[in-house]
Amino acid sequence: MSDKASDVQRRKNKNEWGQRLKSVLAERKISLRKAAAIAGVSPSVMDSWTSGATPSDMLAVKKLSDSLGVSFSWLLTGQPDSVGDSISLQEHFEEATIFNGLARIKIEKLTPRKK
């Protein structure tokens, strides 16, 4: 990829990062001030992030993504976490049959596994 093309891609990714952040904050009805407080940055830094500025404090972005309940890598890149990193319900819950009826409906209650 040429330098010009890679520069265009970088600008596009920066803008998308800002749009993803804005979208998540709006969806959760979180103000820029509150988001800044959560991340531990100033409101002006949060404003620059929502405008697409590249964050220099990745720990602040991680703290924000954790608090917002979104993937750190998705927030920054738009790419989902790899499948190997995901955790299935079976890893946290045991199955127990609690109903078998005439309609042949089986409902299983999920309970946390003991560590």
C-alpha cells in the first residue's frame, strides 16, 4: 500500500474510532464529562477522542471500554475479539433439568459454577 493510501486508511480508522465511541456513549446516555471521569482523563481529551484523535493513554481507553461493557479491541479498531478469547456460558454454568412436560419442553436453569 502506498504512503498516501495508508495515510487515508489511518484517517478513516481514527474517524471510525471516534464514531464508535460517540455511538456507545449516546446509546448508554453517558455525557462526555462522565465518560472522561470514568476513563480518568479531562473532558477536553474525551472530546478529542470522540472527534477521532488517537488516544495516547491506552489504560484509560481500557478502563472506559470495561465500564461501557464493550471490547477494548472493538472500540479501538472496529474488529471483534478473536473467537478463542470468547467465554461460553457452559464455562460458567452447570445445566440442571427443571421441567419436562407433556409439551416436551425442556427448560434448563443455568447456575454459576463453583470455582
